[in-house]
Amino acid sequence: MKTRVIEVEAKTTKEAIAIALKKLKAKKADVDIKILREENKGLFGMEGAEPAKIKAFLKHPTRT
């Protein structure tokens, strides 16, 4: 059975979602996304001060 739930951290929320979709081998329509933490840009807008974190739930897991 495919993995049903995955947590991912990345520099941005968009990047975290893309990584989760790739790992789950799913399309965005097949996954529910819960944003656990938005990225926090550091001093003067520097990226990556605190990464974004999401949890992705596969809506209809399939057996493999």
C-alpha cells in the first residue's frame, strides 16, 4: 500500500507541496494539504530562516 500521510519541510510552502506530491506520486487533486508552518523569512527578508512545514494526506490510497 502507498504511503498515506507525509510531512515535508522546505524553504517555501510551494516547494514543500511539490516535494510531497513527488514522494506520494500523486497529483494535487488527489492530496489534502495541511500547512503546519509557513516559512519565516529572516532579517531583511532572507529566505530559509525557518522552513515551511506541511502535512499531505493521500485521499484514496491504492494498493501496490
